[in-house]
Amino acid sequence: MTDRFLTSELAAFADRIRACRLCLEAPRKTALPHEPRPVLRVSSTARLLVASQAPGVRVHATGLSFNDASGDRLRQWMGVSREAFYDEAKVAIVPMGFCFPGHDAHKGDLPPRPECRDAWHDELFRRLPQLECVLAIGRYAQDYHFQRIGRPLPKGLRVDDVVRRASEFCGDGQRIIALPHPSWRNSGWIKRNPWFEVEVLPMLRAEVARAIG
């Protein structure tokens, strides 16, 4: 990415995030079980934000956001090519946890590390005022970003309700589109909720095209 897409202040702040070792050296609870490798993509011009949960093991290995099967499905949902998705001048990718959090006892990914949100997120998004549309993937991202725009989600909402009714909670200003995680483990949820492909995906693709066009 060339300098014209990244102010010096934002570049320096992103470098600080990429050098972060809080979850290993000063964890809130259990330390990260491996070396940190914070992953994010930001620019001063991107109007579309992909707000995800946390990198998976393949993203941790490659250092490239959504470089896995979940990314393939997300790009299909968005209706964009891999090249367009990784155009940092147009698309920012900021997970709630910057590092792969490790696996639980059932080999599933652990939740995003809380240290990231506490230390970095508010300051980072103050440096990204140009964002117009947020794809909030999963409940951690949805809770944070609706709170960030001053529209906290009502308590007790299921994923189904947040995804289907997200426009009701946005108000004016920055648009937030709530999405389930594109993991293939969520295929059952998508089959049980056919309205997602009928109602949400056309709207998602239109908003993505507008934001990056």
C-alpha cells in the first residue's frame, strides 16, 4: 500500500498494533499460547470496514486476513473478487482480536482476546472517520460497533434478530450490516434461515458495491 492511502499518524498507530504483545506479556487472564501476530488492514481512504472476530490458524500462519475458506465464503456473500477484497485503499479489515486466540478443548477457535479492544479499538476508529459502512461479523463485532456509534444493541437478541433487523438499530450516519460468521460450521444456520440469502445478501452486495465503487 502506498503512502497516499495511509497518513503518517495512522501508519504509526497500525505499526504499534502490529508490535503489540499485551496478551502474552500482560494478559488479562491466561496468556496467549503462542507468539502474537496481530493482523489488520487499514487505510485513510477505505470507506468499507470488515469487522471480524479474530484471525484463524491459517491467517495466523500467513499474516493475511481471511486467507481461508471463511474468506472465500465472505467474498462470495459480498460479491467481490479476491483482488477487490484486498484493495486496502477501499477495504479495511479490523478484527475484534488482532491475534489468533488459540483453540478450545473441542478444537474450535477461542473468543477474541479482550486486551485488543481495551487497548486499541477506540483509538483506532477515531483515526478512521471516513468509514461509511461496517460489515459486523459475529456478536463481538456487532456489540462493539453498535455501541461505538451510540446505538447499543438491546440485550437478549439472538444472532437471527441482529442480522435480520440490523437496519433498525443503526439510525443515521454510519451503516452497520450484521452478518453471521462465514465459517462453514455455520452452514446449518444458513440452511435454517433461508431469508438470509434472500433478504440480506442482495442488500449486502449493493452496499459493498456502493462503498467501494
